[in-house]
Amino acid sequence: MLIDTHCHLSYEDYDNLDELIKNMNGIMIASGCNDKTNKEVLELVEKFDNVYGALGIHPEEIDNINEDSFRFIEENINNPKIVAIGEIGLDYYWVNDNKEKQKEIFKRQLELATKYNKPIVVHSREAIQDTYDILKEYKLKGSLHCFSSSLEMAKEFIKLGYKIGVGGTLTFKNSKKLQEIVKEIDINNILLETDSPYLSPEPFRGKKNNPSNTYYVALKISELKDIDIKEIIDITSKNAIQLFDLNP
Ligand code: NI
């Protein structure tokens, strides 16, 4: 059974979202980013058995939130199908004149994860050292979603107890660095994801992504590590079930 550990499922992005979810031969963890998508995640986990959720405030959304945003997360964090705080983190790629505010919002959510003993789903873009320095101060576990740094950093995060989230970018021709990382690190430290609707794997690159494409990520890992795809799916699913305490 496939597990897409990180995707964004919104009726705004898909005309046929209910079909997509029903046709997914496995489980998905839908991530919120802001007030609107956090509410949608909550609706989806109530509606579909195979959808679990993460609630969080994405670094690109920190100007669109208020105290109610944190209250909403905290009020719903003990919902049995909300399995993580995410998508949270730091992003210096688009905007980097608000680093201190990004760090503050990130840490506030790490405090929540600590208080409620939840894993986290971390977004880190052009900010890997700051991400590491902050996470080192907490005793949390989680996923470094869509990992895009070096092998050395991947190993450091694994030492802290994190898993490496691998998605469609692995299948891209120019993705040699990530392919090296996947070859080098133990399969026990890898989680499959799609980040749908973004980042479709080959052979669907450029088209809208969906959680069923998790299969193509598994296929590429199978090629790179020369391990049977069934085993790749079994082990990465076991990793996800343990980390997020899923009950499939
Ligand atoms: Ni995402």
C-alpha cells in the first residue's frame, strides 16, 4: 500500500478531487498551509478514511494569519486523523527580508508540536542551515519534505531523528544530487510524497500531480537502489506508519 506523506488537496485545484482520493490505492497525508487550507484538510479527513491531515502555517503565509490561526491548529490537533503539524518551516527563496518573523512563526509551531507530541512536516528552501539550527534545539521527529539540500545535511537531519521526504523531483534529469542522496541513505530513512498538485514525476512532468503518482517516485527509488519496488513501497509505508502513527 502506497503512502503519500505530503500533498495538498483542495477542491480549488481539482475538479475531480473526490474521484482522485477514492482511486488512490493507499493513504495520503494532506497538508494545510494557511487558514483556508487547514479548514479544508479537516473536512477531508472527516470525509475520507484514507486521508489523514497535517495542520500548519507555511512560511510564505505568515502575513496572512492571526492569533485565530494558531488557535484553530491547537483546537484540532487532537483530532485522531490529524497526525502532524505541517507544512511549516523557512523559505528564503521568494522573500528573505522577513527571516526573523519566519523563524518566530516556525518556532511557535515547534512549541505546539512539542506540547502535543506530534511529528512535523518541514519545508526548507534556501534555508537549510537555519532550519537545522532551529530543529536541533527541539526533540521532535518528522519529515524534511521535498528535501533539496546536500547528502551531508541529509545525514545530519537523520541523526536528529528526521526522515527524508522524496517526491517527483527525484525523477527529473537534472536531479543528480537528490538521486545520489537516495542511493546513499538507508531506505528506512525515506518517505514517499508527491507535494501534489505540484512537481509531477516523470512521465507526467509539467502536468498536475496527484497522490497516485507516488508510485513513480517508488519506481525511481527502486531503480536507483536496485531493490524490488514492492519492497520499496512496503518499507517506506512502514516508515510513514511508524512516524505518523497511522492506523490503516
Ligand atoms: Ni507542500
